[in-house]
Amino acid sequence: MTTPPIVLLDNGAYNIKAGISGVDWELRIFPNSIARSRTEKKVYVSDEIDNCRDLSGIVYRRPFERGMLVNWDAEKIIWDRIFSPQGLNINPPESSLLVTEPYFNLPNIAETYDQMVFEEWEFQSYFRCTPAALIPYGGLFEDETGIPPECMIVVDVGYSFTHVIPLRDGQIVWKHVKRIDVGGKLLTNHLKHLISFRQWNMIDQTHVVNDVREQCGYVSMDWKKDLELCKKNPKKNPIVQEYVLPDFSSRSTSRTGYIRSGPNANPLTENEDKQVNGYSRKLEEDEEQILVMGNERFAGPELLFNPSDIGLKQSGLPETIAYVISMMPEELRGMYWAHIGIFGGLGNIEALGERLEMDLQALCPVNYEIGIYEAFDPASPPYVAATTLTTSEIYLSTYPITRAEYLEHGSSICRRRFGGPAYNVNPPGFTSGEISGEIDEDERERRYAMGLESIKGRGGKKRKEEEEVISGNWGGRRRRAGGML
């Protein structure tokens, strides 16, 4: 029997990182949204937005709301686009699927995943887990031995939220997972309000402001010092940038703006100096809309470290990491401090790792060493880890649920196999693993209803892995405190 192709979907709220295991070693990015242009009166699904010329009045419809997949009508259209010949070009009934789900996913939403995968697309088999659960199989914490650490903290800096997740022996310690209500969406909205209040009205320019945030944003190492520097002469200022906004005219050949002056300014060649945005620079110099980026560059990312600046009654990222580690067994805390990994689409903010390391130094006990691990592409670690996992010989026989099993047992078998916080934390009156002694009929009925037993009268058995999956070689970037490699 031939092995079916395994489709990988890191189903993020902003972007979907997709590919076919063993074929697409480099992930392919599909926007997880349906966009409608107010000017062109067209609808663009996922990556079709690349064909949109006027992004000034684009309106997004996203399947995710506050970190949960709540709009399957939109998600189905997006997935159909991904599976189509214009995307991955796969036939679902002849394929297996690995898809990621949100942290603390609600049971009824998880069941909808199962129904859509097996009843709508009819995949042969599928496996569902959170992005952090894949990290031990990848190379984010790669060292000379090639063996991932037993204890680690992973920070998923995403579009909706930021999660701090402790892992032990490759398993998430759900009762100590913490969430900070700051993500890429909040930072973009915050920047929109700052710019609209101070300079141009850009409340409806979500796509443009998001590009501005990604190009100009950075994390300040000294908030007060940078704030004072922004007040100096902009011509000789090490922080202030002049960002030229795109005009989306018929003569323009550029869909995004560019940094004209200041740090990280785009150098212009002779041809570009004469032909910027597709037409004469001299004729349009007076018509250019300039966005002056001063403290707006670092005011947004600072919310990751001080959410109270906008009234959120939550701790910052360093304090949350320190609190999570303090809840771990004392003899293991040193390993957690030495293995802190950062991934997620928001992890590409300049100087995020350096600022996190600096702030953690003040919170870390003196007898522990801090280790910060980052990837060259912060959005890629879950996909790279999924590729490593699915290329293992034991994957198809151990991890996924087949369609035949689903049709026989329903979503209960997915709950038992995939687990999650709703099922790993035992309700009152329940015990985990094998039951010693006799249990009454009511207890057995409750366990059967929760999916803890597949057949009435039989105790649920824990699945054991037949072989350890070794993480593959992958070019990540590691930085340790004190300059040690």
C-alpha cells in the first residue's frame, strides 16, 4: 500500500503556513482571510489578494475571532483555495492531514474540526495538535547532541494573543500555560489610532498600517532614553523615520510604501531616484504623503512588556515567564530558564529577544543561566517540526485518526487520542490512567460519556510511542546570556 501524501497546515489566525510533507521543505504562506476591495468591488480569497491593486480600502473577513476558529463558512472557502491546483494541488480523500489548533480550544469547536475534516473533505486520516506541541520534534532548541531538552518554555507570539507554554518530556503542562492579551492585531490597531490622532486618518487602512508596523517597529531597550531622542531634530535623529505611504494610483507600480530617510532607509539608485512608485519623482515630491515615525515605532511593541500602558491588568512577558517557571518543580527550574524559545509571526520584531533577555536577567535567580532561542523565520518552527515528525516511519501508524475509526467511534476517539486541556485536567470524581479496584456504574457511565473509555467496562489505555522521534537538522539561531554560544 502506497503512503498517502501528508498535508501540513499550521492554521494561524493571520496566516496559514502550508505544504506537503517531504515535498515542500520551505513553507508556503496563505493569508487566512477573505478580502473585499471597496474601490474595485472584488472579493479576494487568501493569496488572491496579491492581485489587488488598491489596498487602501480593503476590508477583511477572518475565520478567527479572539483566537478561536468560529467562522467555518469562511475557513472552508480558504482551505478549498489551498487544496486547489492554484494552491497545493492535492486530493483530500487520497491524503492525510496534520493541522494545528488554538490553545485552550473549546470542545465543541474541536468537534467541528473533526466533522469538517472527515465529513466535508473526507481525508484518509488526520492529526490535530497545538503549535507548541510540535516544537520538541523540530530544531528550535537544536544543539550538538541533536536531542531536544526535557524541559523548555516556548513563547508563541501570535496574531491574537501571546502564550507562555511550559513543556516537560515533550508534553504541555496545561495547568501552567498563561496567556497575555497582546498580539499582532492589537499592535496594528494601536498604531492605527496613534497615527490617526497625530498625523493622517488611517483607521480604515489596516493593510497599510500593518506594513508600516512590520517595517518600522522595534522593541526599545531603554524606553525613557528613546523617548527623549525622539524629541531631537528629525534630520539628525537616530530613531525618527520618514515613511512614504503608497498612493495606489493608476500610475503606481508599488503596492507598499518605503522608508525614505532615517534608520533602515531604502537606498535609491539613480533609476529609482527618477522613477519611484512608477512615475517621475520630481513631479510627485510635493504630493507624497509622508508618515513621520518617531515614538510610534516602539510604543506598540512595548505593550508586550507593559500591557498596563493601555489599561490591561496583566503582567508583561518577562514577568509571566518568570511566574510560569516558578510554578515548576524547584529541581527543574534551571532547565526551564536555560531553554526559552520564541516563535510566532510577531517574533520578527527587531530586538525582541535582546529586550526579553535583558528584562529576564533582573528576574532570574543568580545561580541559573538564561538561554533565549530564536529562529531565523519565527513563523516557521511549528511547520519545520511538523515536517520532521511526519517524515518519521512511525507517524502514520501512531499519531493520526483514520476516517474509518472516526466513522465507527465519532469525535470521542479524537478526544481520547488528541487530548488537550479540556480532557487532560480531570474533573472532580475522575481519575486518570488505569483504575485500581471496582468502580460503580455511575462512574463508568461518566467516564464513557467524557470519552475516557472507548467501551463500557474497559479502562482507557494510554497510548505509548514506539520510538522516539529525533529532531532534524535545521538552521536556527541561538543566543545565550553573557555572549555564550
